[in-house]
Amino acid sequence: MDLEIQAQHTEVHPRWRELIGRRITKLEGLGAGFLRLHVTLVHSTHHLRGNEEVRLLATLPGDALRVQKAKASMGDAIHAAFDALEREFESYQAQRRSPSREYGPRFMGVVAQLFPAQGYGFIRTPEAQEIYFHRDVLHEVAFADLREGMPVEFQVEEGEKGPQAARVQPARPAA
């Protein structure tokens, strides 16, 4: 992971750098596959006793999580920001694990055509209709493992150009 620590109106104290390192190790233990973490420590010069702020920008493949917390001391602000980042990451994981939309009934079909370079293909239904699918909707099978004629189960949603497969997985054997 690429880590960048930046400070505004203050210097990065070694104790803060160590605390940030420990919190990153804890996040990595949770399975956080961050590509980059940008930490900004800000000391406000407008408060007599000081108001310390920590901003975190964590980059994930295809997404980013942002957190901003302020406390009376920088150590407390660092803890509060990383606690919030952990909650954001847990929410992000839960959202990715459970589909947020209902797709409807499952249909059976066979893989009719594959276009590996472009990452999509078509499924032929028993009614001879061809349904488009993209590699991102595959579950329990890698795109490289698909073969023409392979039986699959799929769910349909309305796409820009008509019906398209919303979830595709290998057909389960009849019980």
C-alpha cells in the first residue's frame, strides 16, 4: 500500500507516525486491500487550545473512502479518524457482499458466444433468445473458465439495449 502523510500548520511527530502505522496494521488485518492511503494532519491556528483534525483518503480498486475527524488532541483525532475508517470499510464490505438490487427469477441457458478480449458474451435461452452478459456479473466461475455450450443459470435485468444478464453462474445439477 502506498502511504502518504502530510501535515498542515504542524510537523508530523514520530509518535503520530507510529500510531498511524499501528492503525494501518490493524486495518490490513481486517482485509482492507487499500491501494493508497493519504493522511492529512491539520492543526487549526484559529483556536486558543488547538483543534486537531485528521483527514483520511483510502483508495480501493474502483472506489475511495473519505473520513474527516477533529478532536482536542492529534492522538485523539487520529484514533477517531481510523475508527471511522474501519466502520466505513466494514460498511463498504457489507455492501459489496450483498447485492443491493433484486434481479428476479433465475433462468437456464447455455453460453452461446464469448468475446474474451472485450470481456463479454451471450447466453442462448431455450426459446433461442440471446442475452448479453459482461464478465462483471459472473459468480462462482471465472470468465476464462467459460466455454461455449456450457449450461448456466442467470437472472435478467433491463439494460440500455434491452434485457441483459444481471447474475450468471454455472448451472447446478438437477437434484
